[in-house]
Amino acid sequence: MNAKLQISSKRTIRDRVVQYLYTLSRETGSTSVAIPFSRNDLADYLYVDRSALSRELGKMEADGLIRIDGRSFQILWR
């Protein structure tokens, strides 16, 4: 299945972010991934509101699932 289709089929913002980061991680073979988008572009790519995406990323970081440094994301849930 196409990666973007898989992402858009997810119901929650968290599920969409997880699917996107998981896909990038598999492609790069690393738990540290660089996002090639601005936050606005990432929100558009994931079909979500930018402010809602920012809130969810903050929650995911607070929950210990990811670490964010600019456009770099460290995946901690593995």
C-alpha cells in the first residue's frame, strides 16, 4: 500500500505521526530521522491542522515516545 495512503487512513493525529515516522525510520534504517518539511508542510502532508499537530508532537515528546530537535526526530518507542 502507498505510504501516503496508509498515513491518511489513520484516524488520530498520533497514529498518523507514528505511521509517518515509522515509514521514514524503515526507509533510513535509523531511529533518528530528519523531516524534509516545515511544520506547516508536515501538517498538510498528514492532513491535519498545524496547531493540532504541534500539540500532539508536544504530547508525544512528554510521553517519552519521541525527542524533537528542530526538524530532527528521535524515535524512542522501539
